[in-house]
Amino acid sequence: MLKKNILNGQSLDKKGNVFVVNAIFFMVFLLIFAVLAIASNMVFTDVYDTVSPDLTEASASSSFSNLFTLQPALLDNGFLFVFVCLTIFVLLGSFFIDEHPIFYIIAVVLVVIFLTVAAMLGNTFDDFASDDGISVFADNFTYIPFILTHLVETGIALFFMSIMAMFVKRGVV
């Protein structure tokens, strides 16, 4: 029975460099998560500013204020959790790929494409987060801007860890 890769349906028993496809999915998912987290912070701030003065009960006002204070940290830590889980997913997926070490050359060529996409996505997030209306909300987060502005460095580290995972079972690394 052939095992299937969750992301693109390719068989894990066949030769092929699935790292680039998984890594690009990884980066795009992180970018979408980050944009949605910042957008939800914007919406929640508007809702808080609108609803907060109308709350008359002390416990409801306190609860809503507490939720408003914790929301950016919750989304930021959720982003970090997703980042770590996706990193583990990519590394485990790389471990189950059956490749000959000659494909390392092809992997290096493909990583150039991967790093180009990582640079474009990092710049896209930087442009989004540095907008005047959005930067106020993006500054509430710690991990999201750091990881996405260092996406190329993260991609390089992820690439080398994946290469080691792909070839460690062969005794090459």
C-alpha cells in the first residue's frame, strides 16, 4: 500500500522532491495566518471601541476588557504553535521521501526558487505590516513580524534540516 503525501497526493514511495511544494505551502499558510491575525485584531479593536462604553455590568466589562488585552498574545502564540507544527510536518515529510543523493543537486536548484518565493512573501508581509493604518495593529504582535520578516533565513534553515532528514537514513549526512 502506497503512502500518500497530504499536500499534493504524490506517493511517498516514489522519487521526487516534494520539499519545495511543502515549503511553499508552509510559507503561504503562515502569511495568510499572519494577515488574518492582524485583521482580526483590527476588527476586535473596532468592536471593543464600539461596545465597551455600552457595557453596564462590571463583570461583562471586565471580561471583555481582559479578552481584548489577551487577544493579540493568543494569536501570536497560536502563530508560533502553527509555525513549529508545520516545521515538524515538513521535516517528517522530508524524512519519508526516498531519494538518491544525486538529487541533492536538483534540490539546491529548487531551493533557489523556494528562497525567491520566501523573499517575495516576506516583502509582501513587510509592506502590509508597515502600512500606516495597519502598523498600529501589527505592533501588538511579537512572533509574527519576526518570523515573517526573517522568512528567507527560516527557509534556509528549513532547507538544510530537510536535506539532512532526507539523506540521514541513507547514511550520507
